[in-house]
Amino acid sequence: MQKPIKVRFNSARVAADPIPKADIAKGSPKAKTFLLREEDGGRYACGIWHCTPGTFYWTFGVDEFVYFVEGDASIRYDDGRTIRVRAGEAAHFPKGRCVWTIGKTVRKVFVIRS
């Protein structure tokens, strides 16, 4: 049986998690991640993610649930589906390729599961 884990959002030790340069379309977004738990070879993971403003391509390999603690972003999928998420809002991102445009630094909690 696994031990419960907790972390304070504002003091979690996020570490650099660079967005590949080839995927950056505008600006110089800098991403950081704190992985709270990962299981089944990455089929399940949860943690905290921060990213500064910019525009970049991203492919969700699995569905992801998020809660934005700070910031705002517009996410547009290749098929035209678009969602805007702001601080205080939760969202679900289905698998697929998209473009993130971050206007104000994002700090979010995430859960992925395949």
C-alpha cells in the first residue's frame, strides 16, 4: 500500500522542464514541473506545472485534467477546437496535438491517466 503524499503548492520544488526549441512558435516560454506521483511507467501522473508566457506546440499523449491556480492560456487543437482557461478554472484536455498561447504565467495542478 502506498503512503499518502502532500505538498504545499507555493513551496513545491518545481524543476526546469524545457519545451523543445523546435516546438516554440513565439516568445521564450519556460516550463517547470513538480511530479508528485507517477505510476505504471507514466500512464498515471500528477503534479504541478508552471510556464511563462509564449506560444508553443504540444501533443497530449493521454487525457489530462488540470486546475489553473494562476494565469491564463488559450489552447487550440489542430482540428480547430479551442479552450481558454483562467485562474480558478478546471479543464479536461483530450489526447491530441495543439498550440498553447500563454498570456500570463500559468501555474496549474495536473493529473494524467491513460
